[in-house]
Amino acid sequence: MSELTNDDSAALTLYTTTWCPFCTRLKKLLDETGIGYTEVDVEADADAAAFVESVNDGNRVVPTALYSDGTTATNPPASQVRAKLAELADA
């Protein structure tokens, strides 16, 4: 997979596209609060696109979040992402 990592965080992977306004907004809100993630562009990575489709009933919906515990969220609000990451940190 081709990945862009904005820090060493492995707790969150975001599957995105360059043109998606929901992706841009989520990344901006996470960046503003210092939440780290690995970003994978589904248009540049066929395996990533297949993964996104596999967790979204065959649809390529972005952003899709993959957490370190293997759970996913489709187009989650930043508050939900922060809450999930806090839960994972406490585990």
C-alpha cells in the first residue's frame, strides 16, 4: 500500500481520496488536535480500494477509518475518532 504518515501513530489508518471534501475536513480536524494517522489514497492503491469496498457493502466510501483493533468506521465525525482512539489507549 502507498501510505502517507503524518507521525508514527499506528492506531488509525484513514482511507481517503484527494478530491473528497469529507476526507479533507476530517484530516483537518484531526490535524488541528494533534491526532496522528496513516493516510492511504484508495485511488492510488487497488488493495486499499478493495479493503474499503469489503467493509462498506461493496461501496468505495471515504473516508473509512481503520483502527488498531481491526474495527472500522465509515465517514466518522472527528469526535467519534477521538473517542475511539481514547478507548484504544485505555485498553
